[in-house]
Amino acid sequence: MQKIAIYPGSFDPVTNGHLDIVKRGLDIFDRIIVAILTNPGKAFLFTLEERLDMLHQSLQEIPNVEIDTFDGLLMDYAAQRNACGILRGLRAMSDFEYEFQMALMNRRLNREIQTVFLMTGLKWIYTSSSIIKQAAQFGGNIEGMVPPLVEEKLKQRYAQNTTAK
Ligand code: COA
């Protein structure tokens, strides 16, 4: 049976750090479903459609990866997709408490699905979508931190100076 993992997140926007986790996750799982789920605590720069499109374009050459979206509980979605794992990347220590809390709640909701953490590559330890967006907003060079199409999209968005909900 195929080992399927869900890699959930907001992906606003996808970064090279996320792509690194997907590629390395494929050494463990047969198939990864990269899923945009709702984090009610966040306001987004890009619409859901834009985030999906950037993920599709960034991951199109990687086999055994699917992109999806779900509006509900992560563990309901994972069970629905027959996943055996949830894949998450851990960056600096500051991620730990939030990730630990989320993994424990998810385990309480469904004990049959395991959360698997991969250490983020050293290069991406201090990056995040927010910090990249902030640099882009003020004209900073973000080359190499996001796929070129995302870099372009960020430049366009900040030139328009608009935000999405
Ligand atoms: N490289 C670079 N940055 C990374 C990274 C990596 N490898 N891994 C994570 N990040 C960054 C992201 O860019 C993001 O940055 P930001 O906060 O500046 O936007 C941050 O780390 C974490 O975001 P992300 O991984 O996208 O997760 P999230 O916290 O936004 O998403 C959900 C959390 C969507 C998985 C969670 O809210 C969820 O499961 N929602 C569904 C509802 C549910 O089931 N809730 C109960 C859960 S207990």
C-alpha cells in the first residue's frame, strides 16, 4: 500500500524552504499531498487561487506530488485521503512549541496518523513567508529564497500595493 503524507500549510506564498521539505519528504513517503488549509489566525497576501497556482507551477516537475485545498480539520482531510502521515518542517527552536501543540492536538483527534518532522535545511532556518514578503515589500533582493515565478508575483503584488483576503 502507498504511504501517503499530507504537507499542510498556508503557503502564502510557497518558498524554496517548503519545496526542500517536499523533495526530502518523498524519500520517506510514496506520495505527498501539499494541501492549503485554513489557518484562521492569518490574513493573506495572495488569494487561495493564487497560492494554488504558485504551488502547481513550482511543483509541476516533481513526480508523486499532488496539490489540493481543504476547508476543515486537517485530520479529517488526512483520513479522507488515506494518509498515514502529516509532514511538517521544523526551523529554529521557536517553531517547536507551536508545532508540538498542533501535533499533540492532531494526535488526540486521530491516533492512527503520525506527524513527521523534518529539520529544515540550514539555508532556510531563518526564512518564512512573512519575512520574505516584508523584504519584497521594501524592494529587497529575495532571489533564491522563492521560485522565480513567486519572486515575480511578489514584485507585481507590491507594485500594485494590494492585499487579498
Ligand atoms: N521553509 C521556510 N519557511 C517555512 C518552512 C520551510 N521549510 N516551513 C514553514 N515555514 C514558514 C511558513 O512560510 C510560514 O511562515 P509565515 O507564518 O510567515 O506565513 C510559517 O513557517 C508556518 O506556516 P505554515 O507551515 O504555512 O503553517 P501555518 O501555521 O500557516 O498552517 C495549518 C497551519 C494550516 C497546517 C493549520 O492551521 C491547520 O491544520 N489548519 C486546519 C484546521 C485544523 O485542523 N486545525 C487544528 C490543528 S490543531
